[in-house]
Amino acid sequence: MKYTEQAYSNIDATLHYVKNTKELSEHFKEHVYNFIRYTKELLKIKSNGKSNFSEIKFLEKRIQSEKILSQRDWLIQKLSELNIK
């Protein structure tokens, strides 16, 4: 995640698309919204420049317990990468 500004731009574009597209089910939209919420939190931790172990573990616990979430494994992997650095 070296391109933080582009990531935020893509998040914003995705949110607008999902919000304005009537063909998507509410269930699918909830998957997307949850993924974006956790991705933004991950980006926030990353952009701080230093990894806070307790913050990372807390976010990991929240991701693991989220019932409706796409790409859970990817989010956990990225958190693990932050924890290593």
C-alpha cells in the first residue's frame, strides 16, 4: 500500500458507484461498505508511519468478528504486514 492518495481516490470512486447503482443488492453494498471502512482504517494506520501493535490487534479482532465482510483474508494479511515492519 504505497500509493495512499490513489487508494483514497479509488475508495471514493467506489463509494460513489455503489451508492448510485441501483442494480446492486443491499447485502452486496454492505459487504463493500464494510470492506472500505476497514481499508480506510488500515490506510490510516499505515499513513501514521509507525505501527501501533495494540491498534493493529484491535482492528484485526474487529475484522475477524465482522459478519458481513468481503476480502477478510486480504485485510488480515495487510495488517500482518504492518505488524512486521
